[in-house]
Amino acid sequence: MVVELISVGTELLLGNIINTNAAYLSEECANLGLSCYYQTVVGDNEERITQTLQLALSRADIVIMGGGLGPTPDDLTKEVAAKVCNKKLFLDEKAKKDIEDYFAKKNVTIPDNNWKQALIPEDSVVLYNANGTAPGVIIEYGTQKVILLPGPPNELKPMFENQVKPYINELMPSIILSKTVKICGIGESAVAKEIDDLIKDQTNPTIATYAKTGEVHLRVTAKADSEVEAKKLIKPMIKDIKERFGNAIYTTDVDTSLEMIIAELLIANELTLATVESCTGGLLAGRIINVPGVSETYKSGYVTYSNKAKRKCVGVKKSSLEKYGAVSEQVAKEMAIGAHDVCKADVVISTTGIAGPDGGTAEKPVGLVYIGCYVCGKTTVKEYHFNGNRAKVRESTVAAALTLLRECLLEYFSENTFGKNKE
């Protein structure tokens, strides 16, 4: 089946908002086994939305429209879709009650224009919204489907996951099942070379690579008459991939991040963690603190951007800064050990580098980074050279720091009985 995506909103055309919805929906539709050949962004204009929807219906089985379901006059998606599909609008009592309850919880008077959100095209499937005031809609237009979703990602994503995916699955003639393998510490080209034979020989299941900052994700997808059969097809390929990449694979759960795995390792082994950052300026701590429940392991975070802060906060020696410079193996090591001495964390990760665009020299170019990792008395420091602008260098540093942290933890656990088999 063919799906086409339409994102509605002038703010998207102007670049005021990044269109994360399209990326999310594209990946989810691919996982469902839908073929997507076109995506469109259109502004809040009735004529252009109409033309865009009509064109999409001329070449797709399913059209998914995101945005334009709000209460203001320029929110036109539902009205246009109803008109194109020859559907009248009627008041949905449950949608109206949901709006009443939403504003009652906020103790705010309901603006009159919000009632238009409770108007639903006739003979449609209503996607009630647990996270906002705009219900979604599935318009069944002959054999085609027009799916309308609210624009805010925190409303669109759960609505798609909980209501639209099951609906689309019922339409599919066969089951499409995917499993994601996440690899860290190995570059995309090296991963691709290692699985070149699998890619060349693929029929069912298929394998696709996706490069992320500091990671490579492999998606294995199988098509079968049932979920059980699809899982049987996927299982041997996943086993093969695991044999090829070993510990470089940190999860096969699409919703699990590297920082989640690290937090699980630390908590399971009752180890505490601290971070001390220079060039990343708190980005590393932010990634870690995003993990729910990480307070069980995370003790402290230090941003020691200046040389003075490195000395005062974590005890880096003045002589080391003068002899080796702030961006050096010695200082990265002293930052990690010093943070341990200050807060008594079992594990510390440190970053220092030249993110640019200025500050580089022939001896120490922009992109040079040192990352230190202290684990229960042993300190490891690695040198890295990253390309890209300032933001990219900092992002790459965070990814590399998490990878090094996991590697050092696994090494430590392999040498200590209590940590084995904890991953």
C-alpha cells in the first residue's frame, strides 16, 4: 500500500519549526510496510491545501495530514479534507466533553473558537486526544483513507502509536515486522562492509542501515502471514548480526538509548556516576539526566569550562594546564580523577576539546577532543578527532563519551565477577 504525507503549517514553510513529525511518520510508515513516494509541506491556505490533498489522493491509498486541527481560523485541514471527501461536519459529543474536561482541569473558561475542534466529518473514525483538545480523524473515502492528526508532536505521536498503527495494521494484507539492532563504537562504512553479504543476498527479511551520531542502527524487516512467522524469519538474521558485532551491539530495542543502557548497568551494579565537562558544557549530563530513574546512580555534574574552574572544582593541577594545555590527555585524566576525589563517585566521565570554530592550531586542530573515564580506580583516556561545525563536534563528543563509558564499564565487569551478565 502507498502512503503520502502532508504537513500543514505556514510556520513549517518559514522554518520557524523543524518538521520532526514528517521524520517520525516516515519511519513509522516504513515499519508498517507502507511505501512512501511523496511528502509535502503546505501553508495554511485553503486553495493550496485542497490542491495538495487532491493530488495526494490521485496517487496514494492512504494520506496522512499533520497539523491544522487547531481552533483558529487559519486551521483548515479538517474543513478542507471534509470538503474534498464530500463529508458534512457534525458535533461529536465525546469530543466536546473532552474539551470541556481539558479546560476544567486548567480552571480556564473555554474560548468559543475551541468548539470547532469537536466538529467531525460524518462516517469517520474519531481519534480522541488524551493530550490536547484536537481529536484526530480517519476519513474513509471509498477504498482510500485520509488520516488527520494534530500538529504538536506530543499529541501526534501517541495518537499515531496507540490508534492509527493498529488501524493500518488491520488494513495490511500481511504482517510487516521490524527489529532494530543498535551499534556503537563502529563507523557506518565498517558496519556496511561487515554486512555486505547480508545486504546483497537479502530477500525476506531485508536489512537497512541508518547512521546516527556515534552510532549505526540496523533495521531487519520481515513480511509474513503472521507475527509468529515474521519473528521466525527475523531471528536467525539477528543472531548472525550479533555474532558479527558482539559487544558493539548495545540493544535490540528500538526505544532504548545508549544512556538508558548505561544507567541500567550502573544501577544494577550499585555504582554511582559523575560527569565533568569542558567543551560539551553540560550536554553529556543532559543526555544522562534524560533517563527516568537515573537519580539512583547520578551524583554530580561539573562544567569546568575555564582553566580556573578546572583547578577550583575538580583539582586539575596548574602545572598540568601550563605544560600540556587544557585540551590534553593529562588534563582529561586529572578531570576524571579529580571529580571522583571531590564527590566520591565510583565512575566519572570527562570531556575536554576544541569545538571551534576558533582556537585550533597545527598541533591542536579544531575537533581534537580527549575523553577520560574513571571506573573504580582505573582511568582510561582516549584521543578523538571530529569533523564538522561547533555543534557537530560537541554532539560527536557526547556520543563518543557514552560509548567509552559503556566500554570501560563492560571491561570492568568482565574483570569482576559481580558485574558479569548484568547487561
